[in-house]
Amino acid sequence: MPAVQTVTLTGGTWLSADQGSALFDGKPGRASRIRRTGSLAITITLADAVVPAIVAVLGLNLPPGVPVTAAGATGTTVRLPDGSVCAWLFPEEAPLLSTVSVEIATTATNVDVGEIAIFQAVDVGITDGWAVATIDTSVHTRTKGGQVNTVPGALYRRLTCNLSGRATDVVRGGGLNGTDWEMIGAALAGRRRSCVIPQYRDMSTKAFNPLLAARSALYGYPTQLPSAENISRQYFSGYMEFEEVPA
């Protein structure tokens, strides 16, 4: 996601001192608070134009089922297993945009938004056997009597996967408009804000399923950048690990 030049709020006023800057700090757990006064919209002007393929609105204090619209796509808020509420939108064939408006159709008076992220996207195949594990950061200690004291911590998810075998022209060609694996890895490096969606197709029809995509999407950063490992002559596989930053 390019840098944010300005953020404009309509239908509300900022209650938190950050004035909306917390929406783009990579920490969904730190929210910007808004007092809604009308139809709520947050308009983001980016430093560079992108074709938005994924828009994430994370760390909301709203219930599931609230409509959210951005870049011509509409979705609803969903509750994740850790209890946080988010909305993932997937614009189809959106044009090149430097301004994106996120509209939240809520009647709540006070609205908390933890993070807004606008992403380009590429489709890279992964093999069967990928896994999403839930990591508990709680700390447990035992007393001398063997009892357990626990300091509760946040939950987050970790994806581990192998990239499907592909020929040289896929692995080495195309860049971010295709599937050049090294360029994708470089774009993800340095804990830049990114996301992965390991499951998004309907099992029976193979069509894109936005609810399944929203349920499986992870916002965070890779702890192991995707590799390009030769498996046979001009064919390559790879490996990647990705950890969620929870709201």
C-alpha cells in the first residue's frame, strides 16, 4: 500500500487525538475513535495510484452484518474466532485509483476503527497441506504448590504453506502484475503491511467466495519470505510463513 497523503472524515468527527493517523500505523489494536453524525465515510488519498484488489477494515467495535463499501465493492462486517470484528472487500476490475472512500453504514454513535489497508494483489498457487495455526501469547507460570497462574495474551494466526510447482516463466517473469516470486518477496520485506488469503474459492463451483475469503484472510507480515526452490530442471517450488497482527 502506498503512503497516505491525507485522510478526510465525513459524517462524523474525530474523538481520538490521532485524528485518523492510527488507521495506517500497522497496529489494528490501536484504534481511531469517531463520533458519527451522519452517513459515515473515510476518504483516503494515496501518494501513488493503485488498482485496489483488497480493502481491509479491521478492529471495529461494530456487530457483524454491518454493510461496508469501498472502491465499488460491498461487504459486511464479520466476527473472527478471536472475537474481533472486521470487513474485507474485494473490488473486481477496479480502475487505477489514488483516492478510496470507505463507507460504513452504521447507526452507532461512537465508532472505533483499528486499521484500513488498501492492497494490490497477485494470485500464487499453494499446495495441499498448508496450515493456519492459532498462537496463544498467554504466559503460564506455576506456583510452588503446582497451581497455574496465567497472564492472558492475545491470539494470532500463523500460515505456513508451500508454493505450487511452477515453470521458470512464471517464477521469474511478470513482477507484481504477474507472479514473479522474488519481486513479491521484496514487496513484502521489511514488515510492510500486507495480507494473505489462502482460501477463497467455493468448493463446488470454484467461484470466488467473498465470505470464505474474509474468513481466511490474514493481515500481518511474512516471517519467512516466499522462496524459489528448484525441484526439477526449469520447475520451482517454494515455502512461506506469514503471521497475523491481531486487532
